[in-house]
Amino acid sequence: MRRFNFFGNLMLAVCGFSTAVLLVIFGYICYLLTSGVNALRLNFLFSSILDNGIFEPLIGTFYLFSGATAIVAPLGTLTAIYMVEYSPRSKLTRLVDNAINNLACVPSIIFGMFGFTFFCKFMGLGISMLSGWLTMACMMLPIMIRSVEEILRMIPESVREAALALGATKWQMISYVILPSAMPGILTGIILSIARIAGETAAVLFTACFYTMRGLPKTPLDPILTLTYYLYVMILFKPGYLDPGEVFGLALVLFLLTTTLSSIAFAVRAYYRLRWGRCM
């Protein structure tokens, strides 16, 4: 009886602590919304940073997402296809699987230091948008591979056997049967991968961003500004340059961006789960 009471009280304390944490997070979100919503004006979003706007960081963030996604989407999809459809289940395969899982847990600052050492210094790319693309792609790749692998393994073997029995080659079976069925996982993997890097500062701080950058980059070898880096600079090095409401507005834009990406990922998965329930 005493043991039951102890565990009951322990669970009650854990639930109370969890509720308090959730209330604190909810309160902060409400404070962020109320403090930053007044700054969300068109001239704030589409004015230069020289006029206290965030146009360059906003477009730079879009450039960063687009370039990294263009690299990681085909690479991650092809890697997942090889791991599931071609690679034999061996010790090497299990080792690669573990490496992918571990890579997804690496802190972003480690990716940033790796990108600075390898892409910026060793490859001579310097602090540039291209270095940021490659570094962000390294961060996104484990999530992309794991998402596509998961959806590929959920497709029944009978689907593969039926395609092969009709005379399709292995690649025809993958191209015309497996990939269309796996499209929900691919789209979800892309969006979740973007959401993974949307709030990162450390990696772009080392590889892609330069505060003295003015205007938009003209080539991939130019540096860029991103929302996270600009917010970091404004708070740490230039307090008072932006109005406090504008700082909260910048944080709110970033919050809405990451929340929207995650919501889209879940909506896409839910839609295709209803449409192709057998593959989800």
C-alpha cells in the first residue's frame, strides 16, 4: 500500500511539473504574440535592414532553405531507396543505420564547426551561401533519409511482388510503384528537414552569414543574412538598434515560420494517410 502511494504521489508530482512547464511555454507564446503582432507590417517585412526592416534576412532564409533542400531531397531519397531496396541486411547496413540515427542527434554547433573547417577553409568556399547550403544539407540528411526509409518499409511486400510478377524491372518497380506510394513520406521528410534548420543559428553563424553584408547575394559564393542570425546580432551586439516590438516581431516571424512548416508536414501526412491508408 505504501509503495502504491509512493508511485501515485510521484506520478502526481510529475504531472504537476509537466503542467507547470506547459503553462510557462504557453504563457511565453502568448507574450510573444501580443508583443510582436504590432510589428508585423508590410513595411517591416519588405523593408531593408537599413530601414529597420527584415527583407534581406527573410529572403536569405528562403535562399538557404531552397538551396539546402535542392541538395538533400534527391540525395536523401536515393540513399533511402538504396538502403531499403538494394542493400542487404548486414552488419555494415546496421552500422550505417546507427550512424544515421546518431548523426540526427549531433548539436548544430558541431555541424557549424565542421562546415567552417571543411567547406569554408579546406574547400576554400569561405563564408558563403554555398557553404551554408552544404552544412545545412548535412544537418537535414539524417531526417530525410529516416523519413523516406520509414515510408518505404511500410509499403507491403505484396506490392513489390505484384509489380515484378507483371514483368517490371527493379528500377521500373521503384519508379512507377514504390515512389508514388512513398510520396507522403518524401514530402513530410522534406518539410521536417526544413523545420529542423529553420531555427538554427550556430551552423549559419560559422558558415554562411556575415553582418556587414548589404543587399541580397548575387552569387552562391556571397554571404547571406538569415532571420536567426539577424535576431542573434540584434540582441547580442546591437541592443536598442531595433525597437523592442520589432525584435519581438522578428522572433514572431521565426516562430510562425517553424510552426507553419511543422503543421504542413503533419497535414500532408494526414492527407495521404487518409488517401493511401495502406501505405502509411
